[in-house]
Amino acid sequence: MTIYSGPVFEMAAQQFNVIADHLAIPLDQRDRLLLPKRSVTISCPIHRDDGTLAVFEGYRVQHHLTLGPTKGGTRFAASVDIGEVAALAVWMSWKCAVMNLPYGGAKGGVCVDPHALSKHELEGLSRRYMQEMIPFVGPHTDVMAPDMGTDEQVMAWFMDTYSMYQGRTVTEIVTGKPVSAGGTLGRREATGRGVAHLAHRVMRDLAIEPSGATAVVQGFGNVGSVAASELHAIGVKVIAVSDHTGALCRKEGLDIPALIAHVGKHGSLAGYSNELACDPKDILTMPCDVLVPAAVERVIDATVANSLRCRVLAEGANGPTTPEADLVLQRRANEIVVIPDIICNAGGVVVSYFEWVQDLQQFFWDEEEVMRRQYQILNRAFSEMAARAKKDGVYNRTAAMAIGVERVRAAKNTRGLFP
């Protein structure tokens, strides 16, 4: 029996069991690796602007603290539940381990539509969430970061709330803060830059010239828009993008800087162009060189995987590909190179680690240094994955997750079980 349920956690558990079988991990050791160390459920009451009281349910899941403090984002979304948060925490553990970062995975969330809140209400909810979490988090226990529905401003409110209770400024309690409040240069762009960097690396391996290449980006939020911008900057034609309001397509390539400016002003792609509008369901299977799913989980199922017409699948979102789709993609490994999420979108946690280190030391780097170090770590992890996949004759995701699970397991075995 477990409190964790739902399709997202079931997917994370299914992925883990595939790796556990591959590594021949005894059955009696698996729950210790998979099930989270700690889960917290809270109520977050706030005053609405109209004078009424509203209560929102919040969560924080810390998967393991074997390698160091836990690390992970906090999302504000109407779909959030404890199973989804737990799955994201598990994935974050494998991601941190495969990147060789001294963290376990964590994730948090509040079940709320942030677009339905005023700025004042959003601040009240953010501060209440952090206030309720203070007994369970800390710079050496659990370090929060932004995720879907949260941003630099929310992180600044988190940091300020925690600091007020400590009686001193504690910038290292969260990452993804504004630079003016102890954040690091390059953090906001880090995940999208990493996605584009690794996609470009695979393009070079496949002898695909950027000037003649095309890309499709599903999800035009922080990750997708930056990835699109970076690909556009090296000459790739981004022929389709989408967000929760719709999709835009143009075979000659979209004007990505204009789209980013529009979203910055209006908050979404809606209203940019009626002539370029297309069906969001179609863009995942459009012919292209690079496909970047950068929205939510489980968008590529077995049916979609059979219909993909890309050469590189660069997973900007967490868990965009179901286990059933992975079986299809393993068969299509000669056609499609998959850059799995725990490596492809790890640029965010890598630069979050840099921000945490800089805050602890009160010594800050310039953006060029941040990017150089980020790409160095991503390249090393990708090379280790590629070498493991070739050595074992396995799919890229299997290789990447095997490395992450092995490192966590080795640390747990070395430390032993506290009686």
C-alpha cells in the first residue's frame, strides 16, 4: 500500500522497475530506492481580494537526502496532486545523480490556477506556502526552485518569508531568484539553453547543418521559448510552437524574437496571428529535425511515438514520454535519437546548484562562467550516457537512469541502514 497514486507516479514507478530489472536490484531493496523519505501535505488559507477566505492544498515531497539536501521546484497548477509531486521528486533524484550533483530529489506544489489569482493573492499564497514549510526545509535540508506556474518573484517571496522567520537574510534557501536578491546570472535561461545545446550536439553527430534544419517546440513557456530562441540563433528554422492557448505553424520558419516579445506583453501566444494558427494536436508529429516537448508529462504515448517524424527528440519537459512510447522509440532508435529528460532539461538544476554554491560562499560568477560550467557538466553527463548505452546495448533513457539509480543505490549501501 502507498499514498502515491495516479498515472504520473505509476509511470515513474514503471520506469524505475525497468531499470531495477536491468540492474538486477533485489526486490527487497527496491522500495527503499523508490519510495520518498518524507511527504508533507498542508493547507494554505489566504484572504481573497473580495474579502472572502480561500484554502488551497499544498505538498512537498523529499525523495532522499542520502547525497545531500533535496532539490526541486515548486509548481502552482490546477492539476497538482501528491502522486504527481512524488513522481517529479523521484525523477529529480535520478537527474541530480546522473549530473553528479550533491542533492537528492524533491518537488512541491499547490493545487491552484495561478492565472486566477491577483498579484496580491499570489503573494499571499506564496508566503503562506513557505511559512507552512519552514519546519521541513532549509539550505542544508531542502532547497526550492521555480517550476510551472512559479517564477523569480515567487522565489523572492519564498526567500523573504523564510528569512523573516530566521531573523537574517538566507538567500541560499531557494534558487531561481532575481539577480537583485541573490540569484545567479543565467538561471532563468539555463534549462532552455541546455536543451538547445544538447540538441545541437546531437545534430552535429548526425551531420545535420543548423542552417538547413527545422524544429518544433511544444510548450512556449520559460523552457520552450528559450530553447526556441537558442535554436533560432544558430540558424534552425522553428516551424511550429504551441502553448495552452493554441499553436502556430509556418513552414518557412516563425519569427521567434517577435513571438517572445508578444508572450512577454500578453502572457501567451493567443492573439499573435490567426493566419498562422494550426491544431496543437498535430505539431508533435510534424516532420522536423528537432522536436522539443517542453510542456507537461505524458504527451508522447505509443500512438504518437509511432507517428513521430523527427530525427532528434529533446525532452524539455519532465516525463513527456510514456513507458509504452519508450518501447516504440527503442525499436526506432536508428531513426530517432532521444535525449532523455533527466539529461536534456538538467541545465536548470545544474545552474540552481551554481546559485546555491554562490549564495553559500557569497562569491558570484559572471554569466559566461555560468554557461561554460553548465555546458561542461551537461556534456560530461551526455557522454557518460552515450558510452553506457553503447557498452550495454541499451536505449538512451535506460542508460541515463541506470547511471542515476546506481549512484543513489551505491550511496545508500555505503551509508547503511540506520537501526
